[in-house]
Amino acid sequence: MLRAQRVAFGGGVLRRNQLLAGCFPLPRSNALRSRAPSRKGRGKDWRAMYVFFYFLAAMGIAYWAKLDGRNPLVWFVASIALTPIGGSVALMIADHYGR
């Protein structure tokens, strides 16, 4: 095991493992090595984030349809119904064979 090196700091002497984000001494505890928080206390926040990213991807498909000169509302609804990946594949097929 390595010995803790002493570092001169602000007139006092602190151990190197007590310095974090600037110059504040931290107590010796397992608080720095704590695990990530569990899902128990977070509620339904992860579902809201999933729905947000789902609609964001669907809006991306609608924007792509707008750039190609197609009706973005139709492709937005299609990408929600088919999932954004399915909507993007359908739009690629429509771009390749359509018009």
C-alpha cells in the first residue's frame, strides 16, 4: 500500500487524498466511494425522459421529411406509430422509390 504523501497547502499540511476540487479537506470516510443511487427513490422520471427522447427522435424524422419536401405531420405521426427507427427506414424507402 502506498504511503500518503504530505502536501504543503495554505500554511497547513494536508494529505494528498484529502484534496478535492480545489482546496477543501475532506473527512476520511467511504462517502467518496459511494455507489450510484438506486432506482428506488427516483420515481417515474426515467419514463418521462424516455418519452421525451422518443418524441424528439420523431420530430427529427419529421424535420428530415420537411427537408425532402414531404408532409412533416404525416411522417411525425408515422414515426410515432412505427417507432422512430421504423419511420426513418420507411422514409428512406420512400425517398429511394418515391416521387
